Amino acid sequence: RIVFPDNGRQWKDWKHASTFYCGNRIQSTKYTWFTFLPQNLFEQFCRLGNLYFFFLVVLNWFPQVEVFHKEITMLPLIVVLLASMIKDAIEDYRKYQFDKMINFSKTRVYDK
């Protein structure tokens, strides 16, 4: 970071340097409202166990290899995905609240 004192003489330098930085805002959240579902599903299906259960669900849609009812095969996958989504949503919301508290906290500025 480049720090300039606020005495008026370096106003041009500050204006030039501030165009390169967007601000001091902290953001540690992983998701937004629009990216939560696709990004979370992508992360869930990167796990081998979830892919295995998804494969069983897809396999059960074919009548030749159907072992159980389609709904019974989907139940474990849906329960695991929903539990993980709820856990990730709560965790991300807590990060959002903490970031909001940090970003709006008062700071002290040293000035001669």
C-alpha cells in the first residue's frame, strides 16, 4: 500500500495511487446469492462419495438395471447434499456478519 498524509500537497499523487486500489474492505465469504447453488453443487460433486450416489441414482432411472424405487435411491444423496448446503450457508453467513462488523469498525488515524 501507498500511504499519503492528508495535508493537501500530495492530492494529485493520492488521486493517482487510489485508482489502483479498490479499498480496504474485507471479504472472506465464498458465495453470493446467485452463485451459492451452482458453486456449492460443484464442490459437493467433487467428492467421490457424492458422485457414487449420483451414479446410483442415474443408474436406477434405467428400467433394465433398476434395483430399488427411484425415490429411495435419491433419498441418501438429497439428505447429504441438503445437510452440506445448510452447513455451508450458515458458515458463509457467519463469515459475512464478521466481515460486516470488521468493515464498519472505527479505526484510529495517526496525524501530526
